[in-house]
Amino acid sequence: MWVGFSIALVLLLVASGAVLLALKPWTDEFRHGGLTFAAPPAPVRPFPQVAPTPSNAPAPTPAGIAAALAAVVGNPDLGAFAGSVSDAASATVLWSGDANKPMIPSSTAKILTTATALLTVPQDHRVTTRVVAGPTPNELVLVGGGDPTLTAQPDGKGYYPNGPRLSDLVAQIHAAGPAVDTIVVDISAFAGPTMAPGWEPVDIPEGSIAPIEPVMIDGGRLDPLVEYSPRTATPALDAGRRLATDLGLDPGRVRIGTAMPGARQIASVQSAPLRDRLRDMMVHSDNVLAEAIGREIAAATGAEPSFTGAVAAVTDALSRAGFDLSGMSMQDNSGLSTEDRVPPRLLDKILATAAKPSGSGAVRPSNTMARPETDRLAVTLAPLLDDLPVAGATGSLAGRYVNRDRVGAGWVRAKTGTLSVASTLVGYVLDRDGRVLTFALMSNDRPPEASRPALDAIAGTLRNCGCS
């Protein structure tokens, strides 16, 4: 009896609760514990903030720059230091310290490579990787054209943005339907050694470089999505082996060889345009990409596609453009070699030329006239400015100007360079008065953990300088 009564009471309470709940309005406030909702904010109108530098900005003076820099250029953490600072609008060198002294440039050497590429190669140029019929039946030849950005990632998203896909080669081969059991890899597009003087073998497993061959997957990285992943010592063979694997073939049946002249093409893919690869090279300081672009320059100018030929092509193009190359001695196009030497005067001059008022970037005053010859050169080199990392924001400068010298964050744009024996910073900054200053700052013989903050302090001082 009591059991039945209890059940009846529970049912009655449940039924009553259902009635009560049904009467409660399920408003948004009720669902969120009584919180109320504010009215949506009024629309915000965006106002563009990027504009040309003012034409009436006070001109900095050598005395003003020297006074501002006095406290930072004498920092002993700079070690053997040399530098140059220029006013872009007037093409005037405002400060120099041993500016003609040949210094180890480290990765700021990529400025030379970028400038030469802008002078000699169409910016929409692409590099082609091909597969052709082999010299004997059942063979295909993977012909490297000089592109290290091919990716084998299943989704096609490898280390390099918009890199060509190995899967596209596989699909084209399947569509063509040739019988195949062997892959030959043709690396004849490049000549000479695959490692430059001044490179260390340890740089391969430490992720700074791979032997320079004309076909690679993700720059030879063993982990294709990690910037400083260990690299392979046999990038071209590895590319052939991965192609064989993806075709369902035995990767042991891959060898180095040469395609026959006029061999029938089976498949092909192309790199991203040169302008995109230059940006990736500069922002991420990619050594493999720099060396590949160096050989692209050599091929475009009729030089041998080797370290020696690429350096000669860069030297010739910059000399013909009117730059004084005295003191420059290069072994590669990336700046990885400890045997490279460049005076800061040259690097500052290239940046100052790119930033001249006649250039196409937003750094130019609007009312300045330029001579036709220098105007053309400035316009040609101006894209270099957009390829530089932004302090505290992008690429190799993303982690700098964050915890110190924050005055330069977002204002300093520069190419970094780092070796165990050298640290360098070359770029430009808008000073406090709205004037564009270019700079080349080069420290040798100090560990980078000491010299980099000292270099950052100099560029940050230039940003905060009202040095008229």
C-alpha cells in the first residue's frame, strides 16, 4: 500500500513539475543563468594606416645620427663591428663605422641574391620538374630542373607554400600508362660540387642545408613541416625513391642517370613564381632555396649552374647595375659559408637604392624627382623591401623586438644573419620624424646570443631617432 502511494506521489510531483516548467519562459537570459545581453556594438569604419612617408619630414643629419648611436655602437657585445646608415630620400650616408671592411655576412648575403634575381630573371618565372621516357624499356627518368620545393605531403601542403605536388606527377604517369619498374634521376641540370667551401657536413643533420641537387622534396627535410628538420644527404635519390614508392614500385630500383635528348615527356609540374620563392627565401632565410635561385640566375644569364657560376652571375649583374663590389668575396648565394665576405657599405647601398623615393614601395616621399637611370634601378629593386621580415611579427624577426627594444617592433624591417661566428642585420626603419633610414649592421667574432640584442638595440635607436 505504501509503495503504491509513494509511486503515485512521485508521479504527481513529476507531473506538477512538468506543468511548472512548461509555464517558465525559455529566454536567453534563463538559459544563461540570468545573464543579460548587450546590444551589438555600432559598426566600426576601418581607416587605412599605410601611406607614403611625408615629403616634408625633417632630414636627419650625420651629427644627429652619431649622437643617437653613440651609446649603442660601442657595446662590447658587438665584437668586431662594422656598419652603415643612410637616408633613403637624399641617398646620403649619415653614419659609418668601418663600412668598407669585408665582414662575414651570414644570411644577409641573400640580399645580394634577391637583388640580382630582380635584375635578371622575370618575376613570374617558374622552374619545371619533368618525368620523361627512359633510355631503356620500363624506365622513367625524373629530370630535376632546379626546384627544391616539390612536396610529397598527402594533402599537398608541404614546407613551401604553393610548392608543386609529387602526387600530380604520379597521377599524370598513371594517366599516360607506361609500363615501368625503374626510376632514373637526372641531376645534370646542376654542375660542380654539391657543398660549398665553408660549409660543414654537420649542417646537414642540424637542418641548415642539404647538398644542392636539382630535385628535392621539401628542401631535403626529413620532417617536411619543420624549418630546421634534419636534412637528407641524398636529396635527389630520395625524391626518386619517393616517386617509386608512390607509383607502387620497389624504391631499391632507383639510380642516378641521364635522360636521352628529346625524350618523350610523360609528366611535369612547376614551382611557384620566382617572386613568391624570393619572399619565402628572405622571410624564412632558407639556404637551400637561396642556392637554387642562385643557379636559376646562372641559367638565365648563361653562367654555369654551379656555386662558382652562380656567384659569378651575381657579381656580374650587380657590377653592371653600378654597385661598387670592392671587398666582396662570396662562395655561395645563401651566406652559409664562413668564407663569405661583404662590406656593410655594399649592403646598405643596395637597400638605400631600393628605398629611393623613385621606388614603388610606400616608403617614398611623393614630391621627389629622380634621374631616369636611378629611377629604373630603384623601381626594379623596390620589391626587395617587401620581402624583409617585420620586427616582432614575421619570419626570422618574429621572436625579436618582443621582450626588449620594443620601440622597433613593427617598424624595423630587416634581413637577419646568424652563424656561430657572425650576426648581422640589414634593412630599413621609419624614424620618429617619418624619415626612412636604411642600415647594414655586421658583428663578427661574438656568439649570436650576445651580438643579436646589441644589433637590435642599434636599429631600435634609429626608430626612436629624431635626428635632424
